[in-house]
Amino acid sequence: MRTRAWLFTSVLFSLVAYGQKAPVIFQHVRVFDGTAVIPDTDVVIQEGKIQAVGPNLTVPGAKEVDGAGKTLLPGLIDAHVHVRGPESLEQAMVFGVTTELDMMMSPRLEYELKSRSNDSVASFLSAGFAATVPGGHGTEYGMETPTLVKPSAAEAFVEDRVREGSDYIKVMYTAGTDLGPRFRPRPTLSKETMAAVAKAAHEHSRLAVVHIGSVLGARDALDAGADGLAHLFRGSECPKNFGQFVADHHAFVIPTLSVLQSSCGPEAAGVPLTKDPQLKPFLARDVKDRLQETFPVARSGSVSCRGAREAIPQLQAAGVRILAGSDAPNPGTGHGVSLHGELALLVHAGLTPLQALVAATSAPAAVFHMSDRGRIAPGLRADLLLVNGDPTEDILATRNIVAVYKNGKEFDREKHRHGR
């Protein structure tokens, strides 16, 4: 052990001596490493990576960060967002979200944002265009969207998305969604076409992630070969066997309780976030307004989301991977900030704080094959979140942010403070 520590110190000393950027050492910090808690240890980062995790590390020339009373976590991952531009990715960083998984954007915007990626904005993956039918969900947002109506078109659709750079394939499936008599359902893909898209996605080594809005839609999607559900469903109850059904299909679920609550009302999920003293100073006026919005259907009082909340302990008990996602910036949500709200909603629905943190770190990293992040371990990216307190005991502690790091570089949060 002493020899290994001497070699580690010698390597770091050589890097500093030859002009490399000085390392940073977090001393006596509680670490949530993505799966478990290390109560008191040191963590060294340099050149954008985690170099070492262990007690009593000594690093000549390192910047020292006192970790007493603090917790170091992997940078958070929001598994369901819609990136509108660089401001979305910058806003995510303000709240410790260092990676976002976009669920629909134009390939042109995806290429532009990935080309401009830097350490001041969150990293992201994207589905690009989603698979839908003419007039279906996904066509209402003002961008020219390719559509398909037959299973025979699935292969060409997926090939086009892969060529454009899609990291996974998103499918819109709205069968069974009931928003009440005042809201006409949109047309949707057939089960056969959805199955053909999922099959083509797998042939191109891509996950198939399906938007659903009902229990029927969830069952149809999983039977058709979906790898995961991009939402849970609206409805007043959850079938007793739902969790096991998902587990039997080896699928993951992104519940997006935040955006569901903005459909079910009466208050948007983002309202408590606008009042939180740890978050409020970093909320721009337009974000604050968005957090207080609901969907029109919420005002009808005709929709319940109780079933989605009931599904959470079922899914956890069945061993289903639950991924935390906000669906920002839909009504009631905002980039970065709403992931903290989502974590609280997951805990309220039955997860432990530690299980909720797994859902925002190592679980999405594993599901979406991002092997370089989501955990704190030597050799991984130094995408990190340092907070006061212990979020593995009190999930609200994720909001008490001390610092955010991406690729080992500390993000300047203060310039985003609005003073309100």
C-alpha cells in the first residue's frame, strides 16, 4: 500500500513539475460514488479525470478543498430533456447537471451544439428526430419532422437518424392516452410499425426509447421491443403486476414525475423550486415563470397521476432500472433545477434518497453506455457536484451546492446569480 501511494505521489509530482495543470484534492469528504457511500475519504482530480480515491492522500502542489461536512457526487445526469440551445446546457450546469439526454431535436441543432461543446455547458446525447406519424405527437413544435406510417419504412427511418448522429432512437406512441372529452388524441404509430422501428434500432446498435401516456401504451411498447419508457403514465391507479411486467421485458423507465404533475395539477411541480432559498437566486425570470406553468389539461381536473406514483415502489422492488428525468423545459420544469425536484418526487413516491441518487448518476450512465461518467472512480471524467450536507440521508441537500466541476474545471456559478 505504501509503495502504491509513493508511486501515485511521484506521478502527480512529475505532472506538476512539467507544467501540467495543478491537481485538486478534496480532503475528508463524504463521497457518494454512484452506488454507495464512502463516509470519509480524499479524492484527487487532474487533467479532467479522477486520479485517486482513498484516505490520507498526499499530493504536492495540489489545490486543497476542505470536504468536512460536505458530500462529493458524480455530476448529475438528467435522462429526459429537450435542449433548445446552448442556454439550456449552461442552465443545467448551474444546478450540477453535467450531462443531459435529449429526447428530440433537429439534427442541425444537434451537430451545431456538439461542435461547440465546452466545459461551461453540460454534455448531451440526443435522439434527433423522433419516430411519429403525420400529425402525431412530435409534429406540433414548428420544425419540419420526418414521419412514417408503415413497418416497411422503419429501416430507412432509423438509417437516416443514425447517419445524422442520433445516439438512440425515440418513438412517439400515444395509444390509450385519455386526456378527457375536451382533448382530442393525436394519431399514433401502429404497434407493428413501432416494433419495426425498435428492431431496426437494435440492428444499428441503438436503444429504442418510447414515449407513452397510458398503461396500455407502456405494455404495447415493451411487447414491441422497446428498451425503455420515456415516461410513466397518467391514470388513477397502477396495475399490481406492472413492475414485474417491465422487469420481465428487461426495460428501464424514466418516470418524469415532474412533467406528469404539471398535467395533473392543480399546482406545477416547479412551484416549490421557485421558493427554495438554495435555488431561487439562480433562477432567471423566464425560468421562474416556466416553473409555475401547467398544461391546459391540468386546469380541467380530469387527469390523475396517482398511478405513476404507485408504480415507483413496484418498479424498484422488481429490480427495474429507474432513471431520473425532468422533461425540461415543458410547463412546470426548467433545465437543471427540475432534476432536483424530480429527485424529491421520486423519494416522496417511495425511493430512498440513495436510490434516487443512483437514478441520476450511475443508472443512466450504465443504460446509455456512458462508461466514463456517473460514478466516482479512478480514470473516469471529473464531472462532479460538491454539496453541503448529506443527500443520501436528505435528498434536499443536493440543492445546497458548493461547486460544480466538468472535466475537472470548476464552473462559475456566481455569474448566474440573479439576486432575487
